[in-house]
Amino acid sequence: MTDSLRLSVPDLADPADAEAFYRVADAARDLDGHDPFNDQARVDVAAGRRSPVAITVTRDDDGPRHVGSAIVGRAELDLVIDPAFRGLGYGRVALEGILPTLHGAITAWSHGDHPAARVLARRHGFEPARTLLRLRLDPLPDDLDAGRPEGVAIETFRPGADDDEWVALNAEIFERHPEQGALQVSDLQARQDEPWFDAGDFLVARDATGRMVAYNWLKLEPGIDEGEIYVVGVAPTHAGRGLGKALMLAGLRRLRERGRRAATLYVESDNDPAVRLYRSLGFVDDLVDVQYVRPEQRSGGVRTGDFRAS
């Protein structure tokens, strides 16, 4: 059987196109236990900084079926195939159509270190470059009390009033982090528009002068019994004083107060101080994400249309 696979750019302002595009990601998340598109990818495509790609297949006399989705641009690639259509070669053919449109060195995440992603990466010249650990604490412990460094107050984030200061602090803390350190005020505000955002779940620490010096941002998705330590950071000037641990414990208390049973977080595998802190609090390995990089190659313009899979 020969299938006709088509790559196209859907209009995500059209509810039908958006539903078909994200339904693939939702199906993969339900089966694999993790979202194939991280928050930044979703924010980027919603803001128009990256482009969505719909992967559809026509088999014999059947009508087209939406079998995969991708987000491309800014030298980044995120690709997912609907679990119902895996193992048919659609991922390989889609990559062969997408890669020529991308410029420079290309990065691609494999959330959950999926075996099929490893095979595709190797075939198309990608090499593993970063490993991100998802750690889990389940259940939340009862004893979450700890002292607070002298001269520091922990408060909640004030949307609007704190936006610029937080972005500046975040950029300082994550200066060498390719995604987190690049966040702008627009990215922060886009997350404030998400249904999960609650300013009470965004804890910030201030020194005696009122300057923001650290934070612990929590993400509590509706309808689930766990919460995520979305991102935690401490200014270099206040590192090593126990502020990170105090904020972590304050965040875990907040999760428990909000009725959550467990906590998860993501951390770079080579961030030894952070990994030690999280493990000391009882977090254990839950999932591994791998980022692949393909060296710079010549590329052409945007290429959409029909390809063949057999």
C-alpha cells in the first residue's frame, strides 16, 4: 500500500484546525504520560514566533486523516505522531519534508526519551546534547517546616507590578539557559493568561530593601492531584544561604494547602546542586527528556505538499 502524506500549515485561529492539530498531542500525552509540546513551544506557536505543521495522510480511497503535528521555526523542531498511526513510517517521511525548511543547527526534544525518537534522530544526523530529568515527590510529606534566611520575606507575585523585575531576575539567574533565560515580559504575560495561572501559586522572596531575589513558581493544572514546581530560581548574590530550600518547602506547603497529593519538577541532569537539593527533599526519578542537536546544514525555503510513504 502506498500512502500520500501531506504537510501543510494549519490556521490555528480556526477552531477545527486547532482541534485537529492539538488532538494529536493530547492523544500522545494520554498514552505516553507527558506532553510532546512543552509550554514554550505552545506559547511560541500561539504568538506566531514558530509555525504549526499539520501532517495528514490519504490511504487509497479514504479521505485525509490528521496523523501528526509539528511546531517548527527558530531552529527548533517538535514533532509528534498520533499513537494510532505509529510504526507506519510517517514520522520518517514527515521529517524528510520538514528538515529542509529549517536553517542552522536544529534542536529537537524527545520528551520521555522515546525509543522511536532515538531511531529517527540517529538516521537524520541528530546527536543527544542535553538531558532533562523529571523528578517526583509522592506523597507530599507532612513535615514541611523550615527556617527562613534572615532578612528575607516570602510573598506572592503581583501581576503587572512585578513583571519587569521578575523577567530581569530570571534572565540573571538563567543567563546560560537557552530557553528559560530568554523569556520576555510577553512570555510571562502569555502564561498569566493560561487557565492554570494563579498569582497565589507564584512565590517570590524579597530582601530587606524589597528587591526580588528568588522565586518558586508553581503550576497547578485543573483536575489532577499533583502540582508542578514550574521553575525555581535564586539570584547569584543569595546562593548558598538556604533560600532555595526554604522556597521549595514553602512551595510544597502551598501544594498541600491546595489539595495536591504529589509534586513534580524538571531539572537539568548536570545541575548537581539543584539535583542534590531536590533529592534531599525526597524527589526521585520519574522521566527523562533528551534534547537532540543536528549540526548546521544548508536548507531551502518552506516546503509543504505531498510526499510518499510506503
